[in-house]
Amino acid sequence: MRFTRQSLVLLDTLLIVAAFLIAFAIRVPFRFLDTELPRFLPLLPPLIFLRIAIFALFGLYSPIWANAALRESVAVLAAVSFGSVVAILLLVFQAVAAEITSFPRLVLLIEWGLTLALVGGARYSLRVLDLRDLGADPEDDEQERHHRVLKEKLAQWLYDAPWEVQRLWDESQRWSFRRVAKRTFDILASLFALVLFAVPLLIIALLVKLETPGPVLADTPKRAGRGGTEFRMYKFRGMFENAHMMLVNNPQLWEKYKKNNFKLGDDDPRLTRVGRFIRKTSLDELPNFINVLHGEMSIVGPRARYPFEVVAQAERFPETQPEIIRILSVKPGVTGPWQVAGRSRLGYEERTHLEARYAEGNSLMGDIIICLKTIPTVLKKEGAH
């Protein structure tokens, strides 16, 4: 028997129920359990819905973990912890109700530990026993072609690149103290950001779902990550469903998109009302922090590009090919030098030079400075499209 997504959701539901009941049994004296537990059982269905929704948001039902056991463990820790923080916040907001006021809050702490142990242990056991369906999602033929072309082009560019670029690429494939420090900073900073923006995340997800039919997260083509590997970047959906197909099936819009450095401005006809707001304020990018926890992105790095965008721009500006290699030697970032230096106002060549210099000389202190500069840039909405 293979555990599919549906069976994994069912298993997680049973584990959440078990963690809730065991937590009560540990915290509440046994002689009071038969009177106290029924009072709080109505809280169990919302807790189940909350945890399963957050598990899905963090990609725990995605097949991306086939060769990423450590990254999946980090994602489980983050999803369970984030769910507990949201549950506590909701409990505080409901504290005016007498039946909630007397809720034994230590139960939530115990429930967090039990849920983490049970869900994490179950996934580890299923992986060891090879019972999970971890096959990759069937790729769209067009996306698969773009990825294959990028890999071929990257190998060619690397072969023709100067020796210092080749050396940088080789060094980027090995672990170092700088990479470990950067990864530690990424995990801590993304966890802090997800807790800080827990309420806005839930509100935006609700607004996106209520305005137009479709998923909460954008179903965009995959991006090119470190080393040219593909990954699905999480963003709130700010466009109508199948927006990418609306773009590629409209020749005039597609040409405008390419000429504008693979961007469309505020007059993009695919944007919804909520989408215009969250894009202008950069709130659509909050789910990027989940990609950081997964290890696909960093807090600071170059802008995440589409594989077809990388190839098209490299052919249009062949002199930038060594710089593209430098850029692809590091993970793309939630923010980066482009974010604090003009964002969409920068031309392709200017942005490429800027990001290549960052990739070659990035440091933890430099990342912190860019993070601090990003705050006023986002608040002023400079160059946001």
C-alpha cells in the first residue's frame, strides 16, 4: 500500500486528534477528564482544519520531498509551530468567551510537542518503509522543455566562461561556513517572519479565495533556482485563474511582456483587485518564506527567474552569460540588491550586473543590511509592479 496525498491527509487528521486527546489526558487530572474534555471538544474540528490547511500551505502534501528528508523535517517543524502560534492567537482573540477563558492553555504546548512528534515520526517511518508516494508531479511538456534547454545552455556557458567564474561555480557546490551561517539565518528569519505575519497571511488567503475562483497560491511556471534546478515559488494568487495561459495565448501581450524585461505594469489585464493591492505592497510575496524554509530560496539573493526568461535574455545579451552563471550559483531571494536599488525600474543588464556582484561577494552582514533597507523600500512602494 502506498500513502497518497489523500491518505496522508487522513493520517495527519488522526494524529492531530490523538495529540489533542493525549495532551488533555496529560494536563487535566484524570478525575476531571470526563467533565472537562467534552467542554472543549468543539475546538477540535477548527484545530484540525487549521493544521491541515497550514500543512498544505507549507507543501507537506507535495511530492517535492522525494530526495529532501532534512528539508521536509524543517518544513514539518515550521508548519506545526506556525499552526500552534495561530491557534494561540485565535484563542486570545476569543478570550472574551467564558468557556474559552478557562481553557487549560498548557494543553496547546503539550499538543504542539505531540503533534510534532507524531506527524514527524509518521513521515520518517513511511519514508524508511518506502510506503509514501513520492513520485514527482507530471511536468507540463513546455516547462520540461524550458528546463532541459536551460540545463544545456548552462553547461555550454560554463564551458566557455572565464576560469574565475568556473572556480566560483565549483566553490558554490560545496558546503562552507558561509553557506551554513546563511542557511541558519534563513531558517530563523523566515520562521520569525511567518509568525509575525500570521494574521495577514490568513486574511489575504481569505480575500483571494473570496474574490475570484481558483487556488489561494498562484499556479505559475517553475523558477530557476541555485544550479539551475527548478522549484515552485509560492506567491499569493493576484491574477485570474490560468493567468499564464492568458499571457502566452495573447501574442501582443506576450511581446509586451518580453520587451518589458518579463514584467507587466499596473495595467496588466490579468490582475484582480486584491491582486493589484497585494502586488503593489509586496504582500503577495509573503509565502516566499515557506520556500526559504524548504531550502529553495534565501532571505536575500537574486530575483527568482523563469528558465525561459534566463535563456531568452542570455541570447539577447550574450555578454551577460558569465554573470548569469554567477547568479545561478546562489539561491534566489525573497529580497535582494535589486529590491533596494529600484526593483522594476532597473533594466535587465543593470539588474544582472548588480545581482552578479552580490552573488560573488555576498556576506551575512551584507544580507542583514539589505534586509534593513528593504523595509523602507517596500513601505514606499518603490518600483513595485
